Amino acid sequence: QVQLVESGGGLVQAGGSLRLSCAASGRIFSPYAMGWFRQAPGKEREFVAGISWSAGSTYYADSVKGRFTISRDNAKNTVYLQMNNLKPEDTAVYYCGWTYSGSYYYAGEYKYWGQGTQVTVSS
């Protein structure tokens, strides 16, 4: 089994920045991609950003383009999400995921998930 451990969430003011990290434990095979999703209370889990493991190709939700940057460290099996110019609507629980699927913008394609980390952006 793969365990994903997230860190970096917190409370920030609008316009501020946070950097989320998600590390996978154990001796494991590489994913096809890792990604970040978020879920606000009463809403569906939505795709934020994803990155393929071999080529490092990235894909972002329109709502975060230009503000968020996803990156990965293949050797550490770790994915990062740098979040800049945060807005109150970014408030959600952020989850990292691990998938063997090329359709990594769909939550249903992920095999493993972290426990989530809360990001709260005040006005």
C-alpha cells in the first residue's frame, strides 16, 4: 500500500501564499501522475493540478492557472503545490493523489489519496 502524507496547509490572508507537500512512503513503483484536488464543504472534490511522473507535464484547472504551480521530485516520490495570490474561494481541504492513469484530472482515476490538509484564506 502507498501512504501519502501531506503538509503545508494553514490559514492565510487573501493574496498570500502557501506551499503544500505530499510525500509517498515505502519502496513503491512510480505513478503515472500525481495530482492535487480540493473539496469545500458541500461541494464535489475538484481537480486543481496534476503532473506526469516521467515527463513532468502539468495540467491546471482554469481557476488556478497563473497562481498555482505543481512540481515533483521523482526520487522522493513527492509532489508540491505552490499556491500564490490565494483567494477566499481557494478555501478547501486539499488532497494529493497517486494515479496510474493518464486521465489524471479525474478524481475517480486515483488509486491512493492523502488525508487532506486544510487551506483557509481570509478576506
